[in-house]
Amino acid sequence: MTLQSPHLGTPDPHAPVDANSAPRTGRARKPPPRPRWVNAFVIALVVVIVLFMVLHLAGVAPMHR
Amino acid sequence: MTMTPGIRRFMLTAHVLSSVGWLGAVAVFLALSVAGLASNDAQMARASYQVMDMIAWFVIVPLCLASVLTGFASSLGTTLGLFRHYWIVVKLVITIPATIVLFVHVRPISQVSQIASERTLAGSDLGLQVQMLAAAGAALLALLVATVVSTYKPRGLTRYGWRKQQERLQSQS
């Protein structure tokens, strides 16, 4: 049951606004943390980019001539 | 804009076909680049690079474009969206750079093919040959990761996706 339900009437428009208050629906108020697999992907991506740059600077992975 | 179930299935089928076809074509490209680099037979090496040029232009580029376009359409035409789920964002992070790298590499592929059509490849061409091999290997790895991610669809909503979900739930309640 929410505060917007017919039993409780409409929300008071003059009520103080609290940005951190719950959405009054009983649901999560904060976004879920970033999943671990995403962090692992980002780390792997950075490693691959750095590895490529190192190889490129070392002349092992030449770019176009 | 939400697609009808029929169009959604058609788009998904087209996306799977083009994506897996792209993966397969890159695998063939990799095999040919290994043959071109490692073969002792000069004719085999020259033929490999000429076939690679044809595969790049007539198979890989069209399939890449089809995969990207059908992927965008499937995401934007359904509630999945482009930036709501991490697995879709990860696919974008893989596919968009892969597409850009492909278009950057099409010219060197044609360059090697042109050289191979005129003469036997020499030691001075080794840089380009290695570049073909490295690009094909990297592309195959990237596409394998994208395929695994789209098959498993690991959980996780982005902040934007979470906010949209909350808005939808609140509008329903």
C-alpha cells in the first residue's frame, strides 16, 4: 500500500521535500551497485588497451605505414 | 517506439545471423592471415591475401553493418533500451570500436592484396602481414566476448536503467 492509495488520499503538496526519502512504495531507494563482472570487464579492457599501446610503442604491433 | 512481436523476432533473428556470421567470417580471415604469413608456398600466401580482401569487403563489412544496425533497432524498439542494462552497454563498448577498427583496416587489407596480386610478398611487407594477423585475432576475441555476453545476459541495471525501471513501476502502482 502506498501513500497514493485511495485509502490515504493524495500526497500533501505542502509537505517538506526530502530528496533522500524513500519513494514511498517500499522499493529500493538507491540504485544497485555496479556488478562485479562489469568491474572485471573494465579492468580487462584497460589491460588490453595498455598492452596494445606498449606493443605498439615497442614496434611489435605496427600501425599503418 | 515499441516493435510488434513479429518485427522484434525478425530483428533478433537478423541480429543473431549477422553477428554470428561476422564472427565466422573473422575466424576465416584469421585462418587466411595465418596461411599468408606462415605458408612456405608463395602462391598460397598470395592467394590468401587476395581472398582476404574479398572476404573483408563482401562478407565482413556488410555483416558488421547489419549486426550493428539490427542491434540498435532491437534495443531501441524494445524495453531493453541502449543504456539500461550493463550487458548491452558492454556489447556497445565492444562492437562500436570493433566497427571503427574494421573500417580503418579495410584499406591496409586492400593494400596487401594489391601487393600480393603484383608480386611475391617480401620481408618488407612483414609489418602489414603481422598487422592483419593481430587485427583478426583481436577482432575474433572481441566478437567471442560479445557473443558470450549476449548469450548469458549477465544481470545488472545501469543507474539510468534503474531510474527508468523505478519510473515505470511507480506509474504502474
